[in-house]
Amino acid sequence: MTSRYDLPETDAFTRTYWEAAAEGRLLIRRCRACGRAHHYPREFCPRCWSEDVRWEEASGRASLYTWSVVHRNDLPPFGERTPYVAAVVDLAEGPRMATELVGEGEPRAGAELEVAFREGVPVFRLTRGGDEGDPDRRRPPMAGGGAA
């Protein structure tokens, strides 16, 4: 059996996050002390260090901060997906998140995005009025890559 480098290793703390993702829900953590949201999930607030944080369902909306088209990756199963778009997005709730862009369309800084899920892992696609898209569909290569 070949190792997969695209699926998470779940532990007792992150189990809640990955179970929600498997159900099609994106969770973030919000600090009750300072009110700020953060991602990736941590047991404390990275801003004020409070341990009074809770899970919160995110809206699934984001904007594109930056991206790069990956043309070569030898780790399974990424090699089968090339080219793909690695991205950093600003979630509507505030935190930034590393992810992958899927579906159709040319990315641009600030583009509106919505969450989709592939094998229980959150990915994002460009928002289109009513266009559902297919999160497993490979994005065509883009001229010039991209940056914010």
C-alpha cells in the first residue's frame, strides 16, 4: 500500500475538525477572551494565549490571498493531480488558511471563493452564481501562475 500525503493524521484534539469536514462542514476556533477566530485548530488562542477557545462552524466563504500552480509533486497522490493550484485564502471569519483551488476559472487576488470537500478535506473553488462545479475536477494550467 502506498502512503497518502494528502490525508490528515487525526488525533484526539483534531478529531472534531476532521469529523465535521467529513460531513461537509468547515470548523474554525474562536477565542472567548479576545473574540478572534483562528485556523489551524489549536487548544489556545495564538493572539492572546487564552485557553478559552471553542469550535465554531465557518460560513465557507473566503477570498483568495495568493496561489501557485504546482506542476511537479512526486508524493502520492499529488503527482496524479498536477497541475494543481495551491492557495492561501482569507476566510470570511478572519483567519488565513492554506488549501487547494479546484474547479473552473482563472484565479485572481481577492476573488470570492466557497468551500468544497474532497475526501473529507476542505478545498475551495471560485464562487459563481449557482454554479456547483466539481471539486474533483482538475483546474487547467494558468499562464503566469499567480500572486497577490
